[in-house]
Amino acid sequence: MDPSPIEPATVSLVLSYLVPLDAPLPPHLISRPLLQRHHFLSLTIDNPRGYLAWPADNGQDADAAQLRNPHDLGLNVRYSADEESLQAHVHIITDSANRKGAPTPAFRLIFHWDPTDGWQYHNTALMPFPRDSYPTISDAYAAFRSPNDFLAEPNYLAVAVAGADDDDDGYWDSYGQELDDGADEQGAKHAKGHPDPNSEDAYWARYSSIHGSADSTIPSPMPVKRNADGTQTHAGADRVFIPSSDLVPNLSNDEPYNPLEPPSPEALHERLSNLSTRPESPPFEEDNSSDSDDSVSPTDAARPSLEPESTTPDAPEEERGPLSAAESQQYVLVNEPQSKPVPSDASASTITTTNEADSSLQQSIHGLYRLWKLQHGQRNPGSQLQTHIDADKETFLTLVRRAIEEP
């Protein structure tokens, strides 16, 4: 609810609890800041000075124990406002002397405005009223919101702010303007004379004369090259602008592209057909090893030759004489055919390699057979050539059958 002037009944109700202070004040009559002070500092009525009053800024704390009932409840009220609260200062008029004859200090009760509970007791202080207090609530709010209530700004701030509106207008007016004949003329038009070249305004004036607008169509000027004779040339003076239509000759300019309206299927097909097609990649050229007999692939060069070197490569087979056991073993490894015929007992189940899996399996078996035969031949070097080959085949097939039949 809106603030309203404090009523005498509110002041009288609070005074009935304060004089005498026999019990704690009801929570609904105490302001929230004072309640928090009681809670965090564990203040009780045993210490009336701390329970009812906040520490004064000038060090003269009010002793609420000396507070007496007023003989006249005619309110003398003044109001003050700040960023956080609205306060009412009520002067309590009492007798000039207490029972012992000592003069009674002049007190004022301070009430805090709460939007829900209204005026609540907040503090007890000594007179006089604060300097920033006013007779009415409206005057207190008006003084708080008045710019004259603040301290004057320093002179250097006033100098920095002077002319800021004009510079802002010149900056925003530069957006959307067409590029003039020279970038220097445009910069001179917006730049203004500043007494201090190191000021912020002078910096932004130089910035606007060098750089273009980021969100406008005005490009940034090219750097200026100074010649030896004192003349200036722009780096972008010799640039040649090529229109987009020259890049795509077949593209029709009758229908410009509008991003807000997508093209029709016919127009899209025409645009795609006018675009240059990508050239096809040249066919992959494979090296034909049959053209040159002397060419050797890296794989063949790295593979060790199993064929023994002969001192008489052109000698007829009849002139060579009988082969030794070691030579017969070497020729067994070289002259072994790549595809082995299946024995007669296995002709009923013909193995077909129609896919990659069967082909890989066949190559694996062939490699295992070659390795096994190499080791088996070293153990039996004295056997005849053909007899040794047939025996190896039968032995290897027997081992394969045993491996398959085993669970």
C-alpha cells in the first residue's frame, strides 16, 4: 500500500510498550532491520540502550531508559526518504526535568514504513531532526528524487562529457552514407577538432576516418601510400571490379535471387544447368608390367628368391646330371604348382571358391601347407622328388582330417 502520514494512535501504542519496558516488543510492531539486529546480536530488554536504539553516527547514543510518557501527544513529525526506506521522526515532548531534578533530553522516535504492516518502530534518537527531513511525505520523496540533492560532479567529468551528444550524432549519421570521392574527405567531414589529441573523442574521430562501418555497405579505405615527392596514392586505385554476371555468362540477370522468396523448381533447374560442370577425373593408369621385362615391382624386389642361382642357366636338362637332396628340396619349393588337384578320395565333395571367404580360406590352407612342407622336407632330405611330394600331400591331408574330426 502507499505510504500515509503516521497516526497518533500508532505512536501511543508503541509508547505503551516502551514506557516502562517490561517485556519485549511484539514482532509486528518492530521493523525488519531492527528484528534482524535483535536476532544476530542476541539483544534483550536487559540492555535497553542496545535493544531500542541503533548506534548514533555522532557517538551520542540515546538512552531509552530515560524516555517518559509525553504530557501532550500533539505530534511534531518530519519525514525523510532514501533509496531503501521511508522514515518518520516523531518528537516526544516530555517534562523538562525528571524525578531527580535532572533535565530530560529531547527524544525522537523513528518509525520505518513497511508496505504490508505500515509504520513500525525502528529507532530512538536524540533531537534535533535530521537536516534532510521534511514536513510531508511528498516533500521527502521530491527531495530524494531531485537531482539537486546529489553532490556536484568533478570538473574533469564535465569536460569529458561535453560535446558527447554531438559526437554520437556524427557517428550514427555516418551509417548508410555513400562513399565520397576520397576516404580522407569523409574522415575530415566527421572528425572534429579536439584540444587534447589523446582524448577518447579524438581517438574515435581518427578511428571513423580510417575504418569503415562493420554493418554498413561502406568498405574500409585502402591504406595510403606516400611517395617520395609528397603525393599520396591509394593501394586500391588500380583494382578491377568484375561483375558477377561475367563470372557466369549463361546466368540470366532477369530474375535476381531473393532470399525471402525461394526460386521455383523450373528456375532452380535452369540455374543448376547453367552452372559449369565439374570436369571428370582422368582414368586411373595401371602400370603394365608385360611391356618391360626388366621392370621389377618393390614387392618382388624385397621378396627373397627361392630359386637357386645356376652357373649354366642355358644348359640342357640332360647335361645337368642327377640332383642332390638339397637341390631337390629347393626345386620342390619353387616348382610347386599354385593350384593343387584334389585327391581322388575327396572328389565326391568338390570345394568351390565362389566368394571371397572361400578364396581366403583356400589361400590360408595353401600357406599352411607350404610352411609344413618346408619343415617336413628338412627332416627327410634323402627321399625321391615325386615320391616325396605325394607322401607330403597324403600326410598333410591326414593331419587336416584329424583336425576336422576332433571335437
